[in-house]
Amino acid sequence: MTSQPEAAPGKLDAAVLKIAGVVVLGAIMSILDVTVVSVALPTFQTTFQTSYAVVAWTMTGYTLALATVIPLTGWAADRFGTKRLYMTALLLFTLGSGLCATADSIGELIGYRVLQGLGGGMLMPLGMTIMTRAAGPERIGRLMAVLGIPMLLGPIGGPILGGWLIDIASWKWIFLINLPIGAIALLYSAWALPKDAPEPSESFDFLGMLMLSPGLALFLFGVSSLPQEETITATRVWLPMLAGALLVIGFVLYSFKPAHPLLDLRLLRNRNLSVASITMAVFMIAFMGAGLLFPSYFLQVRGESTLDAGLLMAPQGIGAMITMPIAGMLADRIPVGRTVPFALVLIAAGFFGFTQVGTDTSYVLLCGSLFVMGLGMGGTMMPIMTSALKTLTHHEVARGSTLLNILQQIAGSVGSALMSVILTSKLNESPAIPGVVDPQTHKPVTEAGLAIAVQQNPQLAQQFPAPPGLLQRGLEFVADSFGTTFWVGFALVMVTFIPAFFLPRKREQSHLLDDQNGERAATPVILH
């Protein structure tokens, strides 16, 4: 029988917080890793003497591994038990991290990153499952707020940590730092996580796996190739996207036939889950897309170092830390349909500040906008997830967590690619400098391209003497390009209000305390 911590309704006791500590450690490892490695890409170029397109595979390979393993997590959690599987995921991630630090070639590093992704892909959906089951219906909002802290702080702390480790040591330490954390997380999880009973009665959906995992991997590969190719008509973009989309569509049509599909889309009949999923997907496209460009603005337009750009992003994390615990408590007491729209207003207000960026926009305005945006994000992400999972049965939670994580992965990848393409397309409109050619791409160097390069490496101004006013004109063009891209992000945030309007505005009955076999109680879910 599954062991569940018990506490007074609405109160987080020591046993539940102990479990939360395990999940937060795993979340910190997996989320920080993505942003830390993104900072190291230029270092990989220099170390392995290769192009940016090749080193970008250290990110793409990790993403494709996530897409492959996430669909399997729901079935595997029921089949092998969440504790056993979570510890296996931690071991794979930690082992992959150690191997990454030993890589002598870019090919080895990419391969080890794939291994790391196989473990990292399971950590977040498993963590959500473990915490949802441990918290129970009266405390899920508060506990999910705890999990949300590393999700929001990862994009902020990653560049700071990565830049610092590379400056004082070497790129190997962005992976080596995971070894002691992983060892502690393994020992902690062995002690803190309660034993749970696997349910081997469900057969594995092998046909579903052959369609969904490769379909997601192919689709995300095409999407990830879009910024580099700069056009959706490139064969490397449209062909894998089309093949992946056909496989995913095939899985959707097939998934309603077997009794236990790999990904149970029948869960979307639950109105709470379907509305929350749509809201989360639109929000993630805006946040993961434009949100990742905020530090790029500080780097490319303002000429800040990686460390300083990370520090300038800190107000966003501070704002989120203030509102997230409050939002968690409110999610346990007040339907999220009454709170999330107010949080979205704050995000929209903060986003609007970045639509006004220029070459010398006040840091007070920008940091204030990030702080307000952080206040809104702290009241958005976790309450939506709480609403999505709260009305599922104990047995459905693992499958629901897997579904949410797949949607997040797709939405985040689409958002990042969309904003990168918009920004790149706008920058390519910059006038070319006569007679100056990039030695790597053999393409003409634009005024905007030279301005960005000089901001990141001032010594280039001496190697490529530019006419008076050219660099300033190029820099202004770059700032305008960022502003245009942020306008698209702002529009997507406004679109999020549409599905958010349909989030529940009255209290809904939870099924997390239904019997351990996942059978629904006689009382129906109350949805409005």
C-alpha cells in the first residue's frame, strides 16, 4: 500500500517538506543545467575548435533526449514505482554530468549530454507526481509553489553560476558541480521518499512509444533547427517537423483505442486539466521565447558581461519568490480562475516595459519591469499546474504530470525558436557593410552584426575600423529589433488571457484521496 504523509488539512508538516526537499534538489539540478550550459556555448566553440551550429547540439541533443523519455515516465512510474524511478533518473543525470566533464571531443560531449537528458527528462514529471501525491488535495497549491521556485530561478541563476564557474575554473565545472549535488540528492531520496507499490498490471504501449517518442524528437529537432536555418522552407526544418507531426497525429488518433495508452489523452476530458494545459502552453511560448531574450539584450545591446547580465535578471527572481508562497496558499483556498488573471496583468505590465527598449534605456525601468513580471510569474505558473492536477485521481497523477511536461517542452521549444527567428529576421534587415565578409560564414557583415560583435569584444573595433556613426547606427538597429521581438512576446501574453478566462472560478472537488486503484468516487467533479 502506498505510504502517504498525513497532516492537518492545509498544513505542510515535516514529512511533506522532507519529500519536497528531494524534489527541489532534483529540479535545481535539471533546470540550472540547461541555462548553465547555454552560457558555455562560446567556450565550447573555442575549446573544441568548431562552429556554433555544432556546439548547439549540446543543447539540442539534451532536448531531444527529454522529448524521448518524458512520454515513458507516466507508465514507468506506475510500473516500477516513483521512488525507484526517481533515484534511477538522478543516477543517470549525475553519471551523465560526470562523463560530460571528461569529454575530449565535441562528439563525446554531445553523446554524454544525451545520457544526461534521459535522466533529466524524468526528474520534473516524477517530481510533480511525488509532490502531488504527498500533499493531498488541501495542500497541493502550497507544495507546488515550493517546486516552482527552481523553475523560475533557473533562467536567472544559471547564467550567473555558469559565468562564475567558467571565469574562476573551467567549463568542466559546470558539469562537475552536479556530482556532489547528485550524490546528496540520491542519499536524501533514499531516506526521505516513502515506499510506493508498483502496479505491473498495465501492459506497455509499445506501438504508442514507436509513434510518440520519435514524433516528438523529430518535431523538436525541426523546431530547434529553425533559428539556424532562418526559414521554415529549409529541408532540415520542414521535413523533420512534418514527419514528427504526422507521427504525433497518428498517436493521437491511436491513443483512444488501447486500455492503457502511453500518454492518456482521455485525461483531457477533465475540463480543469484541458483549460490549464492550454493556458500553460500559451504562457510558456511567451515566457520561454521572449523571456530568454532578456539577458541577450543586456549582452548584445548594453555590452554587459555574462555575470552582470545574470545579476540584472535577479529582480525577476526576487519578485517571483515574494508572490509564489502567497499564490500557493491562495490556490489551496481560492479557485485559480480568480487569481491568475491578476497575475497575468502584472506580467503584461512588466513585459510592456521591454517593448520600449533602446540603446540607453534606464536600468531602473528595466529592473523594475523584471520585478513586476516576476511578481506575476510567481502567481501564474504553479497555480495553473495545481488546478490541472488537483482533480485527478491518485492513479491519474503520474499520467497527468507527464502530459503537462510534454506540453511545456513543446511550447518552450516553439517559443524559443519563434522569438529567435523573429529577432534574427529583423537583424538580417540591417544594411551590409561594403567589403566586409564574415570569415566563418562567408556572408557580408551587417552594421547590426558588427555592433553586436564589438559590444561583446571591444577589441574588434580596432581590427575593423568603422566610419563615424556606423556602430551607433547598428546598435540602435539591434535595440529596435529586440523591441519588435518583445512586442510579439507581449502580444502572446495578452493572448494568454483568453484561456485563463475559462479557468475554474468555483471550488472544485479533488479526487486525490480516492482509492489507491484510481477508481473515481461516486461524487462527480464539480467544474465551472
